[in-house]
Amino acid sequence: MTGHAHAQDPNVAHHFENADQQYQSAKLGMWVFLATEILFFGGLFCAYAVYRANHPEIFVFGHHFLDKSLGALNTVILICSSFTIAWAVRAAQLKQIRLLKVLLALTLACAAGFLSVKYVEYSHKWKHGLLWASRYSPEAHHGEQRDHAEETGAESAASGETTESSPEAVQEGLERSKIAPAASGPAGLAVADERPGEEIVAEPKNAQVYFSIYFLLTGLHGIHVLGGMGAMAWLLSLARRGAFDTGHFTKVDMVALYWHLVDLIWIYLFLLLYLID
Amino acid sequence: MMDLQIASNLLSALPEGTEPSMWMPPRVSTVAHHVDWLFNFILAVSVFFFLLIVVLMVLFVIRYRRREGHQAEDSPSHNMALELTWSLIPLALVVVIFFFGFKGFLDMTTSPANAYEILVDGQKWNWSFTYPNGYVDSNLHAPVQRPVRLVMTSADVIHSLYVPAFRIKSDLVPGRYSKAWFEATEPGQYELFCAEYCGTSHSDMIAQVIVHPPGEFEKWLEQASNFLETMTPVEAGFKLYQVRGCQQCHSVDGSAKTGPTLLGIFGHTQALADGGSIVADENYIRESILEPAARVVAGYEPVMPTYQGRIKDEEITAIIEYLKSLSGTE
Amino acid sequence: MAVATPALAGTDTTDNQTPKNYLNASRGLLSWFFTLDHKRIGVMYLIAILSSFFLGGVFALLLRTELLTPAQTIMDADTYNKMFTLHGAVMIFLFIIPGIPATLGNFVLPLMLGAKDVALPRLNLASFWLWMIGAVFAVSSIVVGAVDTGWTFYTPYSTTTGTAVISMTLGAFILGFSSIFTGLNFIVTIHKMRPEGMTWFRMPLFLWGIYSTAIIQVLATPVLGITLLLLVAERTLGVGIFDPALGGDPVLYQHFFWFYSHPAVYIMILPAMAIMSELMSVFSGKHIFGYRFIAWSSVAIALLSFLVWGHHMFTSGQAGITNMIFSALTFSVAIPSAVKVFNWVATMYKGSIRLATPMLYALSFLFLFSIGGLTGLFLGALSTDVHLHDTYFVVAHFHYVMFGGTVIAFLGGLHYWWPKMFGRMYSERWGSIAALLVFVGFNLTFFSQFVMGSQGMPRRYFNYVDRFTSYHQISTIGSYVLGLGFFVIAGYLLHSLVRGDRAPANPWGGATLEWETSSPPPPHNFDCEFRAGDPYDLDDLRYDPEIKGHVRRDPESIRLHPKGAQQ
Ligand code: HEA
Ligand code: HEA
Ligand code: CUA
Ligand SMILES: [Cu+2]
């Protein structure tokens, strides 16, 4: 290839003019990637929003079963980790390799902490059978309850009287399903809920959907956390092999960006799933 | 917008001929002309621009084709005036197209208040039309020159009711009511298709629209409705077998379709999916119709829809009588 | 590697004469599988994607054969339903979406920039292997009972049918990420790797098209990802967001799906338009007309494409006002497309037009895409769409734009850059014969579908009423002609790899940078760097009969470093 000055510099790939061009490219690439990540989660948030708009009662009901204090704890943990990794970038820029290793280790520890807290939460739900739809079984009699709803729904579906409700049904376009839920509104189906330790709340129909969404969102986020941990372990090994001694901090910077996003998304999850009712 | 109004009024005053053209099937509903003239209008626009482009293209190829002694001549490589012309003229045209498309759509979707209402149920893969007096038929019968509103829903997946001759189409979405309306201008028989893909027999989910001459419709409904009285139970059961969609999944010649054949099941012992077995008596058959999933026949999927609330007891009795007749046990 | 091996063989025989190029620089399949060279990745993509095109085409011919007669001809209803689903899914997700960007884009983009490679070569290779994995998933669904949902996977049908929906959707999911990475890579490359002097408005229009495509790829595809994920969750976990029985909304799925899949149709056409701009200029021997308008209209189309998805749902019972807005926005997309078409025609004016094979395809693009696009207007207008929705009119529309537009332009580009890619010329005579076959066969196949569609023939119909028989039979015969055309193409292209004449560096007289290097290019693309000028200034090129190619009157005019600094 053409003999450029940088041909020696091990950190610059052959097809780049110089280190800056490479850094700029990596940075832009990362930002675009983060944009796709946001859209990815955006889809789920959208589904959440639509379903919530149609059945607010389900979410009000569901969020009582999440432990706010554990959620808050996790939020704090992640914010700390964001801080440590930001600092790690600085360390890498200043070639403070020992500090860099410590900070990366700390971030990794935070991430692990986050996941273990999530584990506690999940296992609690598992015990009470508060799982996604097909595995949802807090009480035995819910099953029949639901079947019954289907029937009444089917009847009213065919009988003439429901046609009154049809005009707005058409105008509204994207409106809630008419047959199953509407035929017997949430209140009608409410059953007193004697779950020990929980305040008594009337369980609306289809409450399980809340938990499905909960597991989808937190699960997907969890996977991203795992990915982040992998990336940080990789950085650590690089640091040990002295990859950052030359002050080449691009990789650390990229992982940090990614990690901030993972953190940000969690804050939204905490808001949407644990807090608002 | 004002003159657009006038123009559209003029155009909606078009003669409502029914004769089919190269492009369009016969036109037999009051809203059909909205579709047809806009179709022809867009067609005209399209043909014009298509010819413009292709003719110019061909002329240039002939005129400027590379050959001995022919050089590319200098000419400007951009021209604001031209660019604006060929952006703005199409723009104006599409605004017109959009406006009339929307106007026609409103007329096609907002049904008159006094419309005669028929309930439509779609289910794999047959239609059932419920008339105000509760009578159910697998074909759509309608009076001529009288607005009819269809209130539609689906028992399983999405279907779509499509009558080319009326230019109407509307999806049947499970868990929701959708509406369509039409006013037929000519008595006769027209095709009704299912336009939304719904599985194996999607392309056989076809019904007939029978438009009755003035006065005839009421007579037809009258005598069709009390078939339970006019017919023998067996005949009535057979009619129900045809119009309530059993036919779709059950043969009466012994061959298995989506469901087991109904030939000779009565009194016969059925092996069930759960390993047990049962003698098909009146109660079992009644159950099979109202709660099909309760006892599933071995070797079949539990896909039979429940007729719970959609079928009268007398009708079930009639069906049972019919099934008996198939087993030769009267 | 069916095609690659002869390609290698072809160059093997002549190693001693030819300097090392990217094809013969290193040997063995592994040197291909793990290459970071955008040219080799492009070639691997080309082989993979043409194979899936072949697969999809075979499904298509089976479809057409079944439709020769009403009711059963060669397969039963369920098989037919699986057949059109596979045809659609393979053609869309495996062939046309990655299509031009991943093959020609990968190969040409860095060359046009005068760069050594794309910005992120590893990501580039990763996206190829992701494509492979996705393809395996998708195709494996055929083995495990195929899918019968239609390529749109509408709920609740897709959540209740017994067929292999999951492996197909997972396949599409993975393919989506492959496409995201390609787009991401191109965005970064175009932003950061442009050489000195190549301002945005000195970029060849091909790059503008690929860039706009990339925007859609990165912004729309993630939503498809999550949609398919939700669909899988719906089936496996019974989530219920799309299930009315659980208070969900099946129509919501359609919004999700089309939010991706409408922009996706512009992922298909923008690269095709990008190729058109190159072909029209080079083969008219003239500077492209209205450069800036073509450039901006690409971006405009990319952005507007996100606002019109609802036009696929006019009859789904969505609110009238929603329909109105989507209809209005739909038409707005038509304008930039119109602008492009007119500018291409204007480019021919006073030119010196050469009817080489690529130009034949460019001309049929103008013809076919105009029909396809204009019929989009019938579908965008509310009242007419109510009648035409889900009929063969729609089927004809999208084949005219996807096949008459994208595939035709793809073929044009393939023939245009073939000499650069493999260093061989194909037979012009066979080239034009095949182009004619494809043009005639295509119109035979799909024009009759417009008529039967507006006459009321619904799509996805295994069985049909008798009055449509003759239309279907014309269509089927046409599809055989079409198939024949493609086999001719495959034939002479493969033949050229071994027997074709050596290609000069610049066989057509293009002024973009890829023609400044040898055919096929060396592994590192260029022996010098460039001061980019106007990519459509064809004046300082002249034809040199000696080498049967074009050369610059002053080769040094655009070079920064003198030639000859070999490694
Ligand atoms: C390459 C892919 C591609 C492209 C480029 C387009 C381009 C367009 N499409 Fe198409 N479309 C599809 C692929 C594509 N489409 C597919 C795959 C489907 C079906 C999916 C499924 O259901 O399976 C579909 C379906 C589809 C529908 C839904 C139909 C239905 O299901 O009911 C609609 C409705 O508005 C539509 C409209 C348009 C419009 C207005 C354009 C415009 O962008 C066209 C713009 C171009 C022109 C207008 C022609 C050039 C201009 C001139 C010649 C000058 C004159 C111009 C004017 C006077 C305006 N398309
Ligand atoms: C890029 C997209 C694409 C392409 C190119 C095609 C190509 C063809 N399609 Fe396609 N089609 C779709 C996308 C496409 N289709 C989609 C998305 C649907 C909707 C599916 C659904 O409803 O879910 C559909 C549906 C569809 C239907 C409607 C089915 C129904 O609704 O019941 C029909 C029916 O005629 C049809 C026919 C054809 C035919 C005859 C071709 C022919 O043009 C094919 C000709 C090609 C060949 C015969 C292959 C030859 C190839 C080689 C020899 C390899 C070598 C090639 C080179 C070296 C260049 N298609
Ligand atoms: Cu019902 Cu298609
Ligand atoms: Cu679209």
C-alpha cells in the first residue's frame, strides 16, 4: 500500500488516514448504533403505551407487585456504574492504566450487582406465579374465571344488542377489542385477591399481560446488561495486555457510550413499570 | 376548494351505467361511480405521463443515438424553471386525486341512518349473515335500491368482505366491529370474496350476493326464516348443515376434512383425544356444537368454533335429527 | 461459491501476465470466508443473493404453474399458501432488501470514494455472516413444514397457524440486523472516508442513493426486529399484545409491520434509482441533468417514506381521519420520484446514446417503473384503494416497481460493473437478447394482473372463478419467458468469467473514481489518491481503440500522488 506515516501505528487500521479519522468513524458508528437501539426499545415502549391506553387498570393493578425499593436500588447501582465508566474513559485518556482497571472492575461489579437484584425480583415473582401469560397462575380459579368471560363475550358478540355499541367502535379506529374484555368490563370480573403480604387489590381481567410486558422489557434490558458486562471483561483483558498504554482510548469510550444508554433505558423502565400508576 | 366541490358534483352526476368495462366489473351500487370515475381520471393522468416519458425516451434514442460523426452537443445540465414545472404540475394533480379519493371514501364509508342492518360473521372459511329477525344464511340477500348496513366481526382470524360489483371492501377483525354499507342499483346475483388471507380455504371463502327486486326481499326473508316450521326436521337440519358452515369442515360422505365426517356418527362410539371414548348421542352432539373443545375427537385439532349463543335449540335439534338420518336411525 | 470458483480459475490461468488483483491476491475458500476486503465481501454477497433470487424465482414459477387452471393444477391449497409465502419472504428478506447495497454497494462504494475500504470492515464481514445465519433460519423453515402466513405475518393468523412461523421470523429478525450493519457502515464510510475535494455535492449520485437507503436501513429495521420478536413472544409465551381475546389489538401488529415495511420498499428502490443516475449519464455520454434535484429527492424520499405506512391499512377499519392523513402523505412521496424520472429523461437530450446492455436495462427501467409508480397513485387514493386493496392490481403494482424497478436496475448495474468486478467482458449480443426476453416476458406476466385485479381477482387465491382463467394463463406463459431470459443471463455471465475478453480499466467511459483503477482492482483499490472533481464531467475522457477502453486526456489531472508506489 501507499507508504503513509501512520503505517507503523498499530492502533490505526490500514484503511484509515490517521488515528483521528478512525476515532471519528468509530464514534459516529457507535452513535448510529445507539439510535437503532433506542428505536428497538422504542417499539416495545410503543406496544406498552398502546396496551396501557386501552387497559390502564391492568397496569395500575400490576405495578403493585413490583418492589419499588429494589427497583430504586438498581437505579442507584446503574447510575453509579455510569459514573465509574465515565471516569474510566478519563483514566484511559490520561494513560492511568491501574486506575482504569480498577474502575472497569467496579463497573463490572455494579452490573453484576444489578443482575443479582433482578434475580431476587424474578425469583419472588416465580414463587407467586406472577409470570408471563401462559405461565401466569397466582390463583387456581382464575382459569375458569377467564373461560367464563370468553363465553359471555361470544354470546354478546352475536346477539343483536351489541350492534348499538358498534358505531363508535368503527370511528375509534385503533380502539380496544370489543368481544372479550368489553363484553364484561374489568370491574365485572374483579375477584377479591387474598395474596398474603399484599394489600387487597381487585384483579382485572388479563392482568397477566402486565407481567408479560414486564418480563419482555426487563428481560431484553437484562440481555443488554449481559452484553455490556462481556464488553467490559474484554476491555479489562485488553488493559492487562497493555492495549491502552499508548493512550488509545477509543474502545473504552465506545463501551462507555453503550453503557450509558443501557443505564438510560433502565431509568425509563423503572419509571414506566414501577412508579407511575 | 370551492370549484373542486362543483366539479365533483358535476362528476357524481355521471350516468350510472352498469355495463362492465375492460378495467372494471359491472357497477351496481350507488357509490361505485366514485371509484370508477376517479380510476378513469388517474388512468388518464397516468397514460399521459407514461406516454410523455416513453415517447421522449424513444425520440431521444433515435435522434441522439451514438453513430459515426455524431457528438454529444453542449446543453445546460440544470434548469430551475423545468424542475419547478415538473414538480408542481404533478403536485397539483396529486392534490386533485387525493381530494376526490377522500371525498369518495367518505360517501363509501358513512352509511345512511335509515339503512337496513345485517350482521356479518366471518369464520374459517364461511360467511354467516344474520338478519334482523335472527335468521342466519350463508349468502347475503338484500333488497334493491335500499341502503344496507353490514355490521361485521370475525370469530377467528381477520377476513375481509369484498364485493367487486359494489366496489366495497372492509376487514372483519376479531374483537371489533367494522361496518360497510351499500345500496344495490340492479337486482341480480354477484360474487362476494374474502379478500384478507385467512388460511387453507381462503380462496373458497366465497358467498353470493342476491339482490331481490322491489318487494321480493321481504317475501324471501319471510319464508326462509320459518324453515324450521315449513321443512321437516331432517331437511331443516340439512339446510343448517349447509348454511351454518358445518359443510366447510364436515363431509357427509365418510371422507375426513378439517373435522371428522358426520356420516353415521350418531350412535357410533367415538375415540377421544384424551384416550377415552364416548357414544355419540344427542347430548354429546349438542355438546360438540356448543363446546367443541370439551371433548375432542382423537386425531383432530380442536379448531371447531363454538356455536354457543349463535344457534337456537330448535336448530340443534334439527341438526341432530339430520345426523340421525345419516346413520339411518330415525 | 458456484460462481466464484470459475472466477478464480479465470484469473488463475493468466496470473503471470496480470498484476495481482483482489481475486487472485490470496487463495482458498478460507481467504474468502474471513476476508475484510469489501470487494470480496461484495462478491460473496452477490453469489449468495443471486442464489436466493433463483430460489425465489423457482417458487414463483411453481406458483404460476399452479395458477394455470382454477382449483388444483400441481399442488394443493396448503402447499400453494406456503409457496407464495416463501416466494415473498425469500424475495423480500433474502434478495431485494440486501440486494443492491450489499452487493454492488459494497463493491463500488469505497472505489467511488477513492477509499481503501469501508470504514468498518469487520462489521461488514459480520453483516455478511449474519445474512448467512439468517438465511439458514429462513430456509430451514421450509424443512420444518414451511410457513403459510404470507410475507406480512398478519396476526392473529400468524399466532394461531400450525406452521413454522418462528424459524422464518427469527430468520427475518437476524437478516434485519445484517441489513442494519450494512447501512451503519455505509453512513460512517460516506461521512468520514471522503477524499480531499469530494464535497457532498461532488459525490456520484450512486452514493447519495446508497446514503439515503442507509438512513432508512438503520432507522426502520430495528422496529421490524422488535415486531418480529413480539410475534415470537406472542406465539411462545402468549403475551397477548396482538390478541383480542387478551385485550390486545391485531391491527396494532399491522402498524408495527408497515412502519418498517413501507420504508423498506424505498430501501429497495433508492439503490435502483442510484444506479439509474449513473447509467443514464454514462450511456448518454452527457452530464447528468439536475444533479442537486436528484440528490435531494433521494433524501426527501427517505424521510417521507416514514410517514405513509398507513396506506397499507385503508380497509383495516382505522379511523377515517387517519386514512386521510396517510393518503395525503403517500402522494407526497410521488413527487420526488417524478422529479428523478424527468431528470433522467432530460439527461438523454442532445446526448450521444449508446445502447449497450446496461443502457437497455436503464431504458426498460424508465418504462416499467413509470407504470409501477403511477399505479401506486391508484392505490394511494382512498376510494380506488378500497376496491383494489388485496387484489392482483396490488400484486401487479409491486412487481412493476420491485421487479421492473429494482431488479431491472440491479441487472443494469450488474452488467455495468461486471467488467470491473471480474475483469471480463460478456457477450453484448446475448446481453441484448436476454434484456429483450426479460422485458417482454415481464410485461406478459404482470400486465394482465392489473386488469384481473381491477376486475376483482383477490390475491393469495389458490382457486379462482372461471372468468379470470385467460388472464392467469397469459401471466403464466409470460413467467416462463421471463425465466428463460434469466437462464440466458446466468449462462453468458458465467461463460464470460472463463472465456470473456479482458476488460479495460474503463470500458464505458465513466468519470467516477472506480474506473481509475485496473479491472479487477488490486486488493488495496488504488495506487494513488485523488483530488475528486465533478463525477459527471465526461469531457476529458476519450476512447482508445488500442485498449478498447476510455482514458483521461490528462491522467494526472485528478491524481494527488504520482502513480507507482507499490507495496
Ligand atoms: C420497490 C418497491 C415499491 C415502490 C418504489 C413503491 C412505490 C409506491 N407505492 Fe407501493 N407497494 C410495494 C412496493 C413499492 N411501492 C409493495 C411490495 C406493496 C405491497 C405489499 C403487500 O401488501 O404485500 C405496495 C403496496 C402499495 C400500497 C398499498 C396497496 C394496498 O395493499 O391496498 C400503496 C397505497 O398507497 C402503494 C403506493 C405506492 C406509491 C404512491 C408509490 C410511489 O412511491 C410511486 C412514485 C412513482 C411515480 C409516481 C412514477 C414516476 C413519476 C412519473 C411517471 C411522473 C408523473 C407523476 C405524477 C403525475 C404524480 N403501494
Ligand atoms: C423482489 C421481489 C419479487 C420478485 C423479483 C418477484 C418475482 C416474481 N413473482 Fe412475486 N411476489 C413478491 C415479490 C417478488 N416477486 C412478493 C413480496 C409477493 C407477495 C407474497 C405474499 O402475498 O405474501 C409476491 C407474490 C407473487 C404472486 C401472487 C401470489 C398470490 O397472491 O397468490 C405471483 C403470482 O403470479 C408472483 C409471481 C412472480 C413471478 C412470476 C416472478 C418472476 O419475475 C420470477 C422470475 C425469476 C426467475 C424465474 C428466477 C431466475 C433466476 C436465475 C436463473 C438465477 C440467475 C440470475 C442471474 C444470474 C441474474 N409473485
Ligand atoms: Cu377469510 Cu380469507
Ligand atoms: Cu407502502
